[in-house]
Amino acid sequence: MDLIDRKILHELQVNAKISMKELAQKVYLSSPSTIERVRRLEEKGIIKGYKAIIDVENLNRNITAFVLFETTKCKDLAAFCNLHPDVMECYRVAGQISYVAKVCTESVHTLEEFIDKAMAFGTPSTNIVLSSNDNMEIKLSKDNSNQQPFKGNYYS
């Protein structure tokens, strides 16, 4: 993967609906070359798909919480989380905590209902999100300490 591939990935993370013509202009390539590079990134599995980013607050889900579970019922908890409409993400992790679920729900009352039902699968600990940095972009340099988005042209 070279600098142009990294720039393509950056631009697609910023706007996955960008036209190939506009993407080509941003990475200083022809449209056919850009299309070929995107196709190769998809074939290699580097680009696994394209998603819509949903603003959950506009769906009246004003409470976001991370619920951490100590459990030995990992498969049962995973099945419960996969079926629960308020669970946005669920991760099995190593350490004292076995699972982390990201829950987006309407109120503290519906969060409490989720926790009550989930207690059948383990001991929960809840952290309510007060604010977040919604930048979900993957940083593509090996040293992320000083990463700046690409600006300028590749030929300087």
C-alpha cells in the first residue's frame, strides 16, 4: 500500500459516497486508475464495505453507555446482545471484563431495563457517555502521534 492508496482510504472514510471522478481529482490520478486501486483495495479485503453513519440522537436515543460484563456465559451474552435492539456494538475482550457492549437507548429507564435483563448473563458495570469524539477514521500511518491529514500534492 502506497501513499496514494492511503489517501484513497482517507477520502473514502471522510465520504464513502464520493464519486470516483471526484476521488480521482483528490488523489491526482485518472478516474480509471482510481477505480482500479479501489477495486484492488476491496479485493484484498482492506475495504470490507461501506456504511451509513447514523446519528442515534436523531432517532431519540439520547443515552449512550458502555456496559462492561464479568461473565462465564459468553455465548449466551453475545446472543442476547446480538438480538437486543439497543446494542450497537459488542466486543469480547481479555482481562477481568469479558464483554463490552455499546448501548444507545432512549432514556436511563430503558438503559436500566437492558441492564436488568442482561444481569442473567453476568455482572454488569455501566459507564454513561457524556461526550465523544465521533472521529471514527482509521489512522493509516505507523506513527499516529503526529498524524495530519494529507494536504497538497504527491509530487512535491
